[in-house]
Amino acid sequence: IPCEAGFFGYAEKGSIKNITFNNAKVNSSGNYTGILAGGVKSYIIENIKTLANCLVEGKNFVGGIAGVAKGNIINCENHATVKGISYVGGIVGWYDHSDNSITSCANYGVVTSTGCRVGGMAGYFVSGTIQNSANYGNITGTYSVGNLIGEAQICNLNNVLSTGNVTATSEEPAGLLVGKI
């Protein structure tokens, strides 16, 4: 994956645990941007927290924790402001792995996209499960905008909560949980 930006640019295998980011600012003119990592493959991400004075901004595949991820994401909290064009999420911009899940995570940050596929948990969710998780932040984008997921292919949602405001600036899909599935 080219142009990754974050505390870790790209993480291949293993686990990253127990990190709190205070006053972290990640601003990239490229894709795959997150405060923790731009891209995460077969990793367990656990107990990661970004505080409200943090900011992450990039083009596409932008997340408060990771730009793209395929591993389990457990007990993570994003309070940072997240800004991007497309595939923008409070926790992760793009997520994919049918055997893995986003578990016990929460987004409190404002997530803003000038394009499409934007959500409090994930901008684009290919497959997997989101469980025991919540979005409290306001979500804004043009289309495929959702409180939890902007756009999904295959997703299992279990015990989730969404209270943030959802704003879609076009007539395309927007939803209280998922913008488009």
C-alpha cells in the first residue's frame, strides 16, 4: 500500500496494544492515513485511544485509529477530528476480514468527508462484525454516509449504538446505522 502515514506507516503482523495519543496531529497529502497507522494487515489493535486534541487528515482511506485494517480491533476509542475525501471513518477508513471484528470500540470525534463512504466506525466495510460498539460523533459526507458504516458489503452488527448526527449533502444514501449495504 503506497503513501501510508501515521505513528506506524504500515504494520504487517502482530499486535499493537495500550497506547494513548495526546495532541497527535497527522496530516497527509496522500492516501492511507491514521493516527496509529496508515495500513494494518494481520494485526490485533487493542486499547488504543486518541484524545480530543488530536487530528487526522488525508485524502482517501482515513481513520482516527487506522486508514485501512484487516485484523481485530478491540477496545479502541477515537476522540480525534477525522477529515478526508472518501473512505473516512472514526475508527478505520476501510475494513475487511470476515473472520475478524471491531469489538468494544467507540467514536466520539467529528468525522467529515468531502466525498463518499464515511462512518463513525468505518467508511467502507467489506466484511466482518462490529459488536458492542458505539458512535457518538457527528458524521458528514456527500453520499454513503452512516453513523456506524458509510457503505458495507457484508456486515454483522451486534449490540451497537449510534447517537451522532448524520448529514449527507447529496440525495444519495444516508442512514442512522449504515448509509448503504
